[in-house]
Amino acid sequence: FMYCGLVGDSGIHWRERRGYFLKRNYDTISFHISTKINNLERFKPDHDASKSNIFMKEVTIYTDGACSGNPGPGGWAAILRHGTHERVITGSEKQTTNNRMELAAVVESLRVLKGKCMIFIHTDSAYVANAFNQGWIEGWLKNGWRTANKKPVKNKDLWIDLLSQMDRHEVQFVKVKGHADDDLNVRVDRLAVEAINF
């Protein structure tokens, strides 16, 4: 089920929720300037996003990362669902951090999708979700991968990898409460912890 259509990589990722396009190429990340904020390109008022999505398959992904020691040995896991089909992937690193495992789970879940899909990524990581839903990533890119405090962005390699994978899809991040009543979140958390020991 991981073959979500046969659409080629357009190099364009759009997100309806925030109403702008993120555009990049494989050498540098750049944003087209069309407003006072030089990394945003607003939708035209008559844009109908539903027409863009109508032929794409919808995939729901739950991701989580875990780390023993932070830094220390870590694991990540992702559950991918399309219709009645499900795929589970996991991985681990001997020396890492929790945030890197959270990012790795998202990156690797997108990497296994071979075609263009509409994807809803559920994560309990504010670090991951807020980077997109609160616009952190745009500020980092605008500032040359530096935070608002002028410090280098941590895990830059994984953020760049994530943006590259997102280019092939249409992605929305859904922040969920960790260790609550969401069965899939609880399950993917357990899988990430178990992955540490492999």
C-alpha cells in the first residue's frame, strides 16, 4: 500500500492550514517572495485545495521517538495506515537524543512512501509539530538555520532531510497528547521503546 500514486516529485509542498507554499530545491532551500514576509507565498483567494487532493491517497501516520539517557541509546517507530492496510517500521541508534529519534521517525515514515500522498502525521512531540504548525521552520530558514536567539538550529541534518521528504507529499502535522487515550499513540510509543533494545 505504500505506492501512493505515480505522481513525480514536483519539488513543491503546500499546506492548506497555514495557507502558503513551501518551496525548495535539492541544493538550497529558498522561498519565493510575494509578501512582506520574504518566505511566504499566499494562496490566491479562489484556490480550491480539494481539487488538488482528489486523486491522492490519504495516509495516516503515528510517530514516536524514545531515548534511554538522552543522550544515550534511542529508538523510533512509525505506524502507517491507508484504508485497511497498515505498515509498522522501527529503527534505533546507539548514541542519540530523544529529539533526533522523534525526527527520525517522521523522516523514515515519509521515506518509505513511493508516490505522492496526502499525509496526516500524528506526533506527541511539540518539537516536531510546532516547527511547522507555529512557523519555527520558516524563521530558521530565513535566518540561515539559526534560532531567534541567533544560535545554530540543532539537528539541522534531519530537518533538511525531513523537508526533502516532504517535497514529495502534502503533509499536515497533528499534535496529540502523549501517554493519553489515543491507542495508536500509546502503541507507537511502546514500539519506539522496544526498538532501543534491538
